[in-house]
Amino acid sequence: MMVRNVVMLMLFVTVIAPIILYTDRLASIHTSSSSSSRDEFAQDVTAFPFNAQTGRLNLLPQELSTLKEPIGVVYSDNSTTSLPETKESEASTNHSHQGTLISLFLSTIGLGCIASLTDLFLLDGQSVSARVLSTTTNEQDLSPKKDNPIVQVTQTLEQGNQLLADSGAKTATSEQNTNNASQNTLDQQSTQTSIKVDQRKSVKTLSEKNNHETTIPDGRVRHLKDQLIRAKVYLSLPATRNNPHFTREIRLRIKEVQRALVDASKDSDLPRNANDKLKAMEQTLAKGKQIQDDCAAMVKKLRAMLHSMGEQLRVHKKQTMFLTQLTAKTVPKGLHCLPLRLTTEYYSLNSSQRNFPNQERLEDPLLYHYALFSDNVLAAAVVVNSTVTHAKDPANHVFHIVTDRLNYAAMRMWFLVNPPGKATIQVQNIEEFTWLNSSYSPVLKQLGSASMIDYYFRTHRSNSDSNLKFRNPKYLSILNHLRFYLPEIFPKLNKVLFLDDDIVVQKDLTGLWSLDLKGNVNGAVETCGESFHRFDRYLNFSNPLISKNFDPHACGWAYGMNVFDLEQWKKQNITEVYHRWQKLNHYRQLWKLGTLPPGLITFWKRTYPLDRSWHVLGLGYNPSVNQKEIDRAAVIHYNGNMKPWLEIGIPKYRNYWAKYVDYDHMYMRECNINP
């Protein structure tokens, strides 16, 4: 019996116990295997060596070994990322041509030649703008062309450091619970990792959506033009000339892109295959970047192109200034036809038909009197129409228009045919002012002198004034200086509201007559919101006569809508003050030309500042005038060269003026004057 028990015990130890132990181990292995399969990604993350020193030591050789051949750039038709320079092209309209050219070259030559470019920027005395840097960065991020090893290492180091910073807290927790890690911990880590991955995907999707929404209408056109510049640069480099196959290919791409562009100004003007041409050109440019190995040649070419671009820009600026001034001085064909047509009709009238009604109101000081000096019939009509339209009682408003002999008949005929409602109109010829002669007015004597006329017409001479705006013939017209003789023109009036012919009235102006000017002669809106509208902008403070009598930082004001107290004018003998300064400026040593500089001097410490809402300026040169200021302004002023009746007028401001013009009028149609 004892022997049998011993045999059974040995059998159990040698056979059955191993089977049981083996079966239990298989179960544990199976459980561990399924858990590992389920949390494989989380285990890989937790197995990452979080030691900062180890990461830094292993990082450099790993990244240097991952450099690969550049692959072609593939674009998606519906993706804005296919245009890596689109957003930068939109911003480039506010930067210089040189900055744009530099950014193109940085995208052309890659980062390998940046060190060589440093000498170029030091020579030119310029620094690389933020746009250049951002363009280079975008080019690297969006285009898998050629990865720089230094950039790779830097980016990977930054990513590694960021990962270490984000996972610092997790590392501490992991070290504390190394011996107590459980299956639940692994599941939580796996879940957190999955959430982070999903969040990154969501952010990327949102970013792509925003990029798609901000696509500009001419993004592809600009990108194609930039490609042409880069392609032409490649053609001029020795490395390209030594590669006939690439030369033929890039010339073919240039012709294709040029045919696609033609006269396109926005993406909708491009042909349907333009996107294919863009992709093909980008592929070719990617090849071109790889064959360029001479940084010195690149820099030399860039320097030459920068110099050429600067010269071209200077010439184009000068031409633009000249053409703008020429356009501003030129009378459009329709506006030339209109006074001729009106003059013919006026002289066909009987003498009894040439008179205006209500002439007894012309000298009534209790009414609201306006002074308007103009040789532009249509502009004067808009001033009168807009004023009467917003007047509370038009019958109490009197308009005194003074024009030259050439436009006198046309001006009278227009207002005879188009009377301004119940308002009173007077049209005078400046030739009728016999008291206004060269013996009385120094400015009239100066304007008629041979030296002054020569000054205006010697633009071909090398020593002529570079500022073309001073050569506008309007300065030769006495109409422009008639504003300094208001008491002589209106001897029986107490107050007069002076209006330029390039303004539009948007509100009732009768409140200006009730203003107390506090003993001042001139009521005007000040324009010193910017530094360039102060006295030193208009007067020559290097002359002791100016520097001893005036403050260079004094605030300037604007002509265009001014209320003048004629009683104070006479008391302070303003006309004589004007004459004295005009005599001192006989050789134009105190100021150049125009009426504002002598106005600033004549009404120095005699000007009452009006609220800015009475008069808003800049619609003739500034496309960024605040819309709220325009809407609440009583008078808007198209000062500048871009008058609303010219083709160069700013389009978004033209309707404020055009709505007071009857384009269906017989004379307007006959002269082909259209909105």
C-alpha cells in the first residue's frame, strides 16, 4: 500500500503537475497576447524613451539618415494648398517689388544659398522682410521639394522637445507606478492617444477649410506669373544651359503658361487646363532646383535683377505721375462738347430769354449766399443741385457763380434750362470785374508775367521743378485766386459760404450762418490729423520771413467749404494782408503755387475750427476714407486728381456725385456723357 502511494505521488509530481502548470501558463500567455494586440499603439507610445539626453544623442544621426530624393509636387484641383504662394500673393500688393522678387528667389534657390544672399542684403542696405521669411517657410511646409538637413534636425528637435514637455507629467506618473502598472492604465493611455490623434486631424481639417474659404480671386494668376519669373531665372543660369533636356522642357512650360495667362486678370479668366499647366510647371521648377549648385551665380543674377527692377520701378513711377497729372488737366471729350453745345443754344435766344428770375434777392443779407467760382458747367450743376436738394427752404438760398469768358454763355444756358427750383441763381463773367487788374492785384500781375508762364511750360528743361502738380494750368487762372476778393465781389453781404466745384452737399448747410466765429474771419475744418497737413508741409520755413512769423507745427485747414465773415474781413483788412504776402513771394521763395499756402498765411490766427462732420476730404485721392465719416458728412470733397467726372475717379465714390447728374438730359445724350 505504501509502495503504491509513493508511486502515485511520484507520478503526480512528474506527469500531472507539469501538465497543470503548463496549461496555466498558456492561459496567461494568451491573455497577455490579446491585451498586447489591443493596446499595441499605446505600448509603443509608453515604450518611447523619455530621457531628454538619449533623445538628443540619437536624434541627429537618425534625421541625417532620412534624407530622400525630392519627389514631384502633386496638386489637388480643389485644394488651396496647391497654391502655396496664393495667400502671400494677396499680401504682396502692400509690399515693394523688391520684396516680392527676393521671395521668389528664395523659393527658387532653396535655403542652401541663404548664407550667400546675406552679402547681397548688406550691400543693398536692406533687410529681408517678414513676407520673405514667411514665403520661404510656406514653400518648405507645403512643397515636398528638397529638405534641408539642418532644417530637418531643427524641426525634429523642436518636435521632440515639445513632446517631452507635453508628456513630462505622464513620465513622472509612469515612474511612480512602474511596478503597479495594470491593464486599465494601458487602456486609458491608448484612449488618450487616440483622442489626441483625432484632435490633430480635426485641427488640420479646419485649417484646410479656412484656407479654402480665404482663396483670393486672382490667386492662380499671380502664382502662374511668379512661376514665369522663376522659370526665366533658371533659363539664365549656367547649370540650366548645360542641360539641354531641361532647357527644352522649361521653355515648353514657359510657352504653355504664357498662353494660359494671355490677358487674364483673375482666375475666372484662365482656361480650363490652367491648373494642369500650373502643376506641370511646378514639376519642372522642382527639377530645376535640384540641378542648381552654384550659389554665387544665383546671387549675382538676383543682384542684377534687383537693380533692373529698381530702375524700371523708378521710370514707371515717373511715367505714372506724369500721366496722372496729364489726365487731371485734360478735359474729357464730353465735357468739352457740353459747353460748346450750350453756348450755341444761348446765343440763339432772345435777349429777354437770357435773364434769371428773382434778381432782387442777390444782395439781401438775410438770405443764405453761396460763392462758387468755376469753369466746369457740370461740376457747378452738381454743387447747386445737391445743395438745393438738402436745403430746408430752397427759396432762401442764393448761388453766386463766377466763371470765365469762355464758359460764361454755357454756364448761363445750363441754369436757364435747368433752374434750381425756388433758389436764386446769378452767373457773372470775371471780365466784368473791371476793378480786378494787375495794378490792384499783385497775383494777377504775377500770373501774367513771362517768368510765370515760362515756369509752367518749361517741363522739357532739365532744371524744371520735379513736382508736376505745381504745373497744373489751373494755377494760372485768376478764378482760383478770386476767393481772396470776396468783399469786393459782394460788398453788401455780411456772410458768404464759399464752395469748391468738386464737392457734393449731403445735408442742409443753413446752420453755418448761425455759427459764432468769435471774431475770426474764416470758418474751416482743420486737417492736421496727419503730420503732413501742418504748416511746414506748405511753407518754406528755411526762409526767415516764414520761420519768424509762423509755427511749423500749426494745424492746417482745408478750402472747399468755408464760411467767411465779410464784416470782420473788412475790419481786419484781410485783402491787404494777402497782397502784402503775395508781393513778398514774387520769386516763389516763401511757397510754391496754389491758394492754400497764401490762405494759411492770410488767415493765420483768424480761422475758427469747424466740426469735422461739416467737411470730409480725400475722395479724390484716398480710397480708404472712413465710410461712417462719409455718411455723416454735410459736405464731401473730391480734392485731388481723381475727380468724379474723370475716368481716373475712384469708382466707389463716383455715385455720390453722379446721382445729381441727369444723364438723360438732351445735351448730355448729344455729347455722349454717360455714368
